[in-house]
Amino acid sequence: MQAKRLVITIDGPAASGKSTTARKVAEKLGYLYVDTGAMYRAVTLEVLRRGVDPEDEQAIGKIVQSVSVALKPGKDALQVILNGVDVARDIRKPEVTRNVSAVSRVRAVREFLVSLQRKLGAQGGVVLEGRDIGTVVFPGADLKIFMVADLDARSQRRTLEMRSQGLDAEDGTIAEEIRKRDLLDSTRAESPLARAGEAIEVDTSRLSIDQQVDFVVKKAKELLSR
């Protein structure tokens, strides 16, 4: 009999550590890693490239009908394929970050990407991270984690991340952008950021990435051993 392959969801607000943790957990378990936030960023990048207002839901709905988004494991990092081209670096630019919440609110965008995400996780053996994975995309997931961290820790992480990519970043500006993103994500009508009732909350403010990864892997192995 084939061993069970889990569906693991890791949700949480921006810069809570979920992306790196999810990727490393997937590596340790031999699972597929799905960065759903990158998928929303890819659609946002396409919206901006076409010169469409991120608040124009009708125009964005038309874009979704003709856009292609895929994720592929790369040699050093996850490849985010937008219309056949890897845009993994472009989707992290400040302009995309400022507008992704607005684009993510559009129902047509969420329906399009949630369908793709469910296909990726249909067979199990997957770690998906985002904001509504445990509540909307895979409400029946085997293991649900909800990561949180204080604003100072998150803004410092995001600042370091952006500077490592050669982008300009100031702690104060980043903190304000994260605060606004939290508000938009948690109050939007379509699939708001929320903790699933059965999700395990992990405060990563003072945890290293290794500690976060070890915690999730331990929980997964406990489930697999039952």
C-alpha cells in the first residue's frame, strides 16, 4: 500500500516566515511546494504591464481569461512562469507588492488561481502557503499551520529580503506597507486572511527558520505515523 501523502497548508500575514518555511518543509518531506502568493503576484504583474488600473475589476477579469501562470522547481529557487517566462524576480518589485492586495480581491482572479492550486494539490504530497489555503483552497487539509509575527520582526525580514535583491527598502516604509496589506487582506470580501479553527498557530517572531521548519515537519511525521 502506498504511504499517505499529506496536504499541508501554511497561512499567515506578509513576512511571517511562511514562504521559506513552506519551501524547506516541502524539501524535507519530498513534497511539492506551492507559493500561492507568487501566483497572485504574477497576475498583478500582468495587470500592471498592460497598464490596467488594479481597481478595475472588469478589465482584470478579462486579463485572467488570457493569462497563463505556472510554478516550476528551479535549480536555486522556485520559478514563477507567466505566459511562458520566469518572472520570479519581477514579481517581488515594490510596485507589485503595493498592488497585489487590490488585484487579489477580484473574484475572477481568485477563482482562476484557486482552481489551479487545487489541481496542484489534488494528489497530496504538497505544501501550500498563502492566506486562505486552510480556509478556502483546502479546508480539508491534513495539517494546517497559521504563522504570525510582530510587526517589527516582519518589517525587518521584508527589508532584508528586498535589500538582498538590490531593491531600495526602509524599515519605516516597509512597516507601513505591511500594516496596510494586513488590513486589506483581512477585510476583503473574497477569501480574507483568516485562521482556520483547527490550524496550529505558530508565533515566529523569535524563531529561526530551522526551528519553524522542524516544528512543522515534526507535526507532519506525527500524522504520518498514526
